[in-house]
Amino acid sequence: MPGLLTLIGSGEVSASMTRLHRHLLARLDAPARPAFVDTPAGFELGAETIHERFRDYVERRLELPLALASYRSAAASPESIARTLQALADSNYILAGPGSPSYAAREWRGSPVYDAIFARWQAGAQLVFASSAAIALSRYLLPVYEIYKVGAPLHWLDGLDLLGPYGLSLAIVSHWDNAEGGTHDTRACFMGMDRYERLRAMLPPEAVTLGIDEHTACTVDLQAGTVEVRGRGGVTSLAGGQSTRHAHGETFSVDELRPRGRPAPAPAADASPYGAEADPSHLSTARDLLAQGHVAAGLRRLADAAPPDLAPLLALAAQSAEGMRRADLAPEALIDLLLNLRQALRDAKQWQLSDQVRDGLSALGISLQDSPAGTTWTRVP
């Protein structure tokens, strides 16, 4: 089952939310390794200041180093993506926050970075997404900038639908109790309640609104089937004509967020990364190529047979290895990437494939040494 998913209405790096982060970090099964993804604000000229604010908060308040998983747009270079994938692979507490929900969804959709985020979550890492990043995970995405700032007609966009496979059809709305308008209503993420009701009337009947107040978080635990509310406000679910409110300290069933009358989906059966649907010819050819030292070609073959969570990493590794010759000195970054790939295959009990990665590196003059402390490597003649 995936790890915890925490959605925050706002104030994710405020002093009042420190207790929440400590509470979530204590639920990790391993030492915390947080990473910040900057995509939602990737279009902003001052995007780096948002990362600096997160880093300062995590280092001062939580006393942890914060890795940057930078992916500001799909135009990022392969080298930059490789660094980001490495940061995500090493993390188990992934943070994302302010910016534009529609921009975040557009840049993440179909990208190796979002695939890596999803894969880490599936492997048990926690996602802590606030404000715009939380909205981007919706099935029905509220285009806040377009409506509130630009004056576009009321409409919805397709979100990333993170929870769709688990039977949820959500419109996630942060800043639910916003009061910045002063003389005018800016609740429901600056829409105002009258305008939001018109928006809600445009949704299909099965859609459920999850409104999250500012400085408030709700943590979805799919394994336990519960949602926990923490913070100064509360969360509101709107389903059909029914509105339900939950305050700090309350826990309610995930079923409340499902379309009325729809049962929870059966849990998916465990499967290895290379299941029965993989083309055996691809795997056989990949093993042969790797054993012969043809790393790039072998990785491309593996990528052809891989599921969505492994394919981006394999394809990127193949691109990095393109053009390497046996006599070349393999770049350290590529070796580290291949070691992480080999470890992922070992974790999935794909022993033969992981051995072929080792043999391919050996053919390039890279010798691996496994120990309880991890894997190290040296160059040999």
C-alpha cells in the first residue's frame, strides 16, 4: 500500500505546523530524508526563494537537511532530471507547495519526475502537498489563477487524479476558509462560496469536494482507511447535497470521500516490476546486451518492458549511457544511477536482471563490492 498522503490548506512552513511535521516524521519506518519539489512555482521568477524558505524551515524547525528535487518545466535537461530522480529516489518525505495548480499538473503529467514521485509514494514514502500542489492531485482541478486573476469563465481542468485508483473522485480545494478579501468573499480558494457553488454544479454527480482550511492538514491513510485532521481549522467534504465538517483531532473514514453508493475498490494484488505482461523477448535481449557491456542498448530494452514506475529511470539511464565505449571512463553520476537501478531490481527480487546490470558494468571496467553497509565500486583495467 502507498504511504501517507497529507494535504495542507496553507501555512505548510509556518511555526504552527511544526508539530504536524514532527507527527508525520515520527510515523516513518526509516530515518527521515525530506525532499522539496519546486514544480508548482517553476514559472515564477523568484521560484528559488520558495525553496530557500522550505529549506530554512526544515533545517531550523525540523533539524533535517532538505534535498531539492528541481523540475521547473518539461524543458529541463536530462542531467537536471537525473539529479532530481536521484533526490527523489533517496527521499521518503516529499514536499511540494505554492504556485499554480494548473501549471503543476501540466508539467508533471506524463513526466519521469511525477512517475518517480508516484513510485516513491507507492513504495511507502510520504507525500506532503500543500496549497497549489494539493489541488493538482485532484481528479477535478480548480484553475485558481485563470478564474481569480485572469477572469476566465468558470470551468474545471483535469487534475492528476492521484486517488482515482482508490475509488475517490475528488475536487481538492485548499485555502477553504480564506478571509483575505476583507470586503468580499474569498473562501473556497478565492472563489467565494456563491461562485464555488456554481462551479460545483458543473461537476459530475460522483465528484466530492474536499475543502481544507488554511493552516490545516488532512492525512489520508489508505491502509487504515482513515483521514486525520490536524491544525487550527478543519476540513469540509461536500457530496451531493450533504456537507460534513471535521475539526482538529478528528479522524473519519475514507469512505466519506467516496462517491455515494460506490464501494471501495479491491486492493490490487502485489506484482513484481516485470510481471507476466512483460515481453520475454525484450528481457532476454536486455540481459544479453548488458552481459556484453552494451549498457545503453540493454537499458533501452529494459525500459521497453518496464512498468511506469521504472521505465523513466531506465530510459534516462540509457540516454546518459548513450555513446559510451568500453574504453571510456563512465561518469560517476551514471554509475551511481545504475547502482540505484540495480538496487531497485534487487529490492524487487529481480536477481537475474540485477546481476546483468552488474555484469554490464563489469564489462565496462567497473567492479562492484556488496557489503551490509551498501555497494561500492572501483575501476579495474
